[in-house]
Amino acid sequence: ETYLNVMGYEDMKKKVHLVFASLFTDRAISYRHDRGFEHQKVQLCATCQKMVRSETGSAGVMFSLDTESGFRDVVFVTSAYGLGETVVGGTVNPDEWYVFKPTLAAGKEAILCRTMGSKMIKMVYKKGGGTGTVDTSEAERTNWSISDKDVTDLSVMAVKIEKHYG
């Protein structure tokens, strides 16, 4: 479970309880059952982080390979306006870029292709806590959510992280 824009200790405590309770949803129980996990041996950690103010800009997901083919010589970057939960949850059609690692390593322009997503909505903070979605503007729908330089910089970081962790 993901809870964003949690405000104050009591709200945080409530959300952490909900995270732990998610171990006992029908979906979680079915998942463990289907894969042979013992219910009593499952462990869970609730991570609490300070929010980055991405609702005023863009957020997305990056992979150090092509997620559809498994091709390892590209970085796949996705981005949309607002908080990243819409990209992670698949509720928005984000902008996408493929960056070729060997060309990136040579210090040359490495973006192989880019596709502009429709980006019809974005997730923003709600006053007093929580989040909501709003329609994007025409300008947001018809412009790239991040620049090619941002994509290249992110791809360099992806390659460094991949080299570090293997």
C-alpha cells in the first residue's frame, strides 16, 4: 500500500496500521497461498519518507533495461506531471524514452526514441493531507514532461546504480 501526503503523527500512525493490515487482504492472502508462503513467516516493513514536491513538476519510473523484451543495453525512462503514483499505478499514459547505454557511455546523444504520452491527469496534494487527481492542461498534454537533458542525466544515474548493484 502507498499513502502520500500524510500529515502529523496520528495520521502517520493510522497509515502504518493500514500498511500492516494490508498483509491480510484477500489479494495478499491469495498471493501467499498460490506461491506456497507460510502466512506466519511473512514479514513487512512500513517505510516513511519525506515527500518530494513533485506535484509542481514531474515524476516517473526508470528501468535499466527494456521491461518488455529484457534487452539490457537500454535505459527505459517514463515521466508524467504531478506525483509519480499515477505512473507507478498505470492510471496515466506517460511520456517514454529509450536510451542506448553504449552510446551514452561514449558521451554521445543516446536517446533512441521517445513517445509523448497523453498525460490526461496528474496527481497533486490535497489541502489538509492526502492526494487527488486533476486534469492536465492542454500545454501539459502537448509538451514533454521532462527535457532530453533530464532523461540523459537520469540514464547516467541508472547505469551507475546498475554497475554498483550488479
